[in-house]
Amino acid sequence: MATYKPNDSMTPELIRLMKIFGAASLVLVLIMSLFNERRASNRADTDEFSITSASRLYFKNVRRAYYDGEIRSDAKMELYRLGSRITDSTALVLNGTLIINKVKDAAYLFLEPQGDLKGLDTLYVRWTDSSGILKRSFFRQGDRYTHYRFIEEIFPYLDEAISFEVQLEDRWVPILNDEKERDALRITVKDFYQLVGRY
């Protein structure tokens, strides 16, 4: 009875082909990994400000036409301010600015106070919601989280017919009551939410 020998099926030509195939596969994998610029995002810094290629493309092709753009090459960022915003620098206005960070694939929403609000370190804001409860909040110029937290607080009320007030020295004055100002902020926030995947 004949016994099976594993080496009987491994001819020198087959061994040489396997070596060539193995070496070629290894070289191909190395080349592809060295020249691949788009890698999977498994970084720890992916957060609520991250944007996808699809949302960036939508903004670029559909929404960007409504904005005045400013490219900051030094910081690799693009700033967008809604074209229909109130541009009077003396008016008490709270405008929003969309910032797209191309390096980090992220979008931020910063608030730009104008008029007498511009010089204040902290803005104290109050409003009465639809059930008659007085709400208060404050806003300090700071990082993206400071702006984001304040926007999260006031955004649900921008669609309601309520009055916002901001404290200037010892008096409270109306803010975000002009429909054009309120629309400009509401539209900018919605576009920001769409960029970061919240809509």
C-alpha cells in the first residue's frame, strides 16, 4: 500500500510560483499603505463637530451660495457668514459664523456679538418661554464648546415668538427680536447642525 507524502505535490515550479506570489502580495500591500492618503478615521478626536464628505459636499453645492465666505489659508479654515445677516456694526446683534476646519474634517459655530455687545466679556441673556417660565443663560467668548453650549440652550426658542433680553450695565435691552436677525442665526445654526449630522 502506497503512503501519502506531502512533498510529492510540491514541485520546484510550484514552490517558485508561491514565493513570487507571496513577495508580490507583500510589496503591493506595502505600496498601498504608504501611498494611501485617505485612511479610516479611528482617531480619538472625532467628536460632535466632525463632518462627513457628504455633508461638506451638500453645503458646498447647495448652501454655500447663501453665505459670504472668507478663506483663512494660514489656519486652513473657511469662515462663512450668512449673506442676509444684519451687517450694521453698531446694532445690538448676535450673528453666527460657520467655520469649517479642513484639516480635522470638522465644523464649528461661533457667535459674533456686534455693537455694544462686542466689548462685553460675558453676555447675560434672559427670556420667558411659552409656558411663562423665566430662563437665564450667559455666554462668554471662549472655545468652540462655550459657543456650542450657549447655542444649544437658545436654539429651541428661536422658532417661538418670545422676547430675548441681554444685560447692558444695569438695564436689560431686547436682542434677537428683529425677524431678520433671528432668521439669520436660526438658518446658520440649522446649516451647522446639518454639517455635523444632527439634521
